[in-house]
Amino acid sequence: GTLIEELPFLRFDIEIENESMQIQSFLFGGYNLENALAASSVGMYFGLNKDEIKQGIEQYIPKNGRSQILKTAYNELIIDAYNANPSSMQVSLESFARSKALSKLYILGDMLELGSYSETEHQKIIDKLVELGASQVYLVGYCFAKTKYPTTFKSFLSIQECKLYLQNHRILNHQILLKASHGIHLENILDVL
């Protein structure tokens, strides 16, 4: 499979039954290409033809905050707030950094259950954001609060604190990435974005 486009939605070329075809999905991020190719392979294994495979991938719409894109009256949200670990966070950030949107905001919540690695891994995410040139970043949770982050980043200890800030400082015309472990409950701020 060959990646053509990854944001807002993944589009790729694939060869099935010796025929090349383009698939336009409702997934985002180049990292979902592997998932789509795996799904295609499973489909072929179970005897689906190329049209059934294309249709199956193109009609799948992610829900529950798993790789979901939501357009609100004010912004375009990329919601990946179901789970977060260091590797999934890194690929989400890299993918979002490649977006051509003029105004981008990263809203990132703690990656939970990392144990003794937590401090190091959260700092690595901050370092990655700096390396990617991210300027508008909101961090939510105690783990991110303990990191050394640039003064341009904002840190909130809880989702309630973040929500209050957003209610008083509305974000308009941005593409916003929301990524965190489910326990941070980033979904609670969707109504103010």
C-alpha cells in the first residue's frame, strides 16, 4: 500500500487481485495505513473481493474518541482520546505536525499507567513537541505538569480547570488534536471547542 494523504483523512493506493485501486477512508494519520492494509489482508483471506474490501474500509467511521474527526461550529477536532502510550502519542504528534492547517492547537492529557517511566516519557513528549515546532499546546494532568515545558505551553492539573479556561478563552478556526489516556476525560471539553 502507498500513502497518498493522511490528513484530514487517510487516502492510499493498494493492489488487490493484481489491480491497483485508491481507497479514501475516514481514518486519519499515516500510522493507520498499516491497520487498513491489515484489514484488507483479512478481507482477502476470508474471500471478499476488491470492491467489498474498498467499500468496507471507506464506510468505516471511527467513534468513541478513537481516531475521530469532528467539525464543530468553530473548529475541526481530531479526537484520539481513548488511549495513549508513548509510541501512539509520538505518531499522533508527528502526523498532526504535518497538517497544513494554518492554526493548530495540541490538547494533550497524561498517559496513565506508565509507572516509574512516567516522568521520562512525558518529558520526551514535551521534547518532541518542541522539536516539531509546536507553539500552541495545552497540557492536562499531573504528569505533564511536572515536566519542563516552554512558557508558551499552558498546563492544567484537571480537565475541569482546562474547560474553565476554554470557556473564558474561546478557540476559533483551529485544527485541534486531542490525545490522552481515557482516564483524563478529554471528551468533557468537546462542547467548548
